[in-house]
Amino acid sequence: QVQLVESGGGLVQAGGSLRLSCAASGRTFSTYAMGWFRQAPGKVREFVAVISWSGGSTVYADSAKGRFTISRDNAKNTVYLQMNSLNPEDTAVYYCASPGTRWDLPRSISLFKYWGQGTQVTVSS
């Protein structure tokens, strides 16, 4: 059974930084891409970033480019999201996700089969 557990969320002032972590278990973590999504109150869940199985390729949403960095440590079965220059519009529940098959760099929610429980990020102005 695949399990994804996020941590690292919290309350931060605008301009601050947070690093989210997602620990995976239950499958061969290093052979699958991993993604981060977020869902703000009253809004649909949206793509934030994805990283290839090797960590060699990444894709970001326009809102994340230049501020967020996705990375992974396959020895620790963990994926990270470093978030800098946070603003109130980044307030959301952040989810890590793993696709059902070995897509290279999936971005569509429909391609992700396994989800964590989410971690709240709140950015105050």
C-alpha cells in the first residue's frame, strides 16, 4: 500500500520561506515521478511542480517559477518543495502525489493515483 506523508507546513509572513517534505512508502519510490499540488479555499486543486524519477528534470507552474524548487532524495524516499518569497496567494493546503504509472513528467491531476493527506501553508500579509 502506497503511503505519502507531508510535513513542514505552517504559518509564515509574506516574503518568508518554508520547506515541505513528503515521505513515501509502499512502492519503489525511485522509479516514479513525484508532484506537488495545492488547493486554496474555494478553489480547485492545481499543479505546482513535478520532478522526474531521477531528479534530473523538473516542471513548474508559472506561479511557482523562480520561487519554488522541487527536489528529491531517493535514498530517503522523500520529495521536497522549497518555497521562497511566499505571498498570501500561496496560502493553501499542499499535497504531494505519485502517479499510477511511470509517466516522465505528469502534470494533470488525473494522472496521479496516490495522494498525501496535505499540509496547510498560511502566508500572512
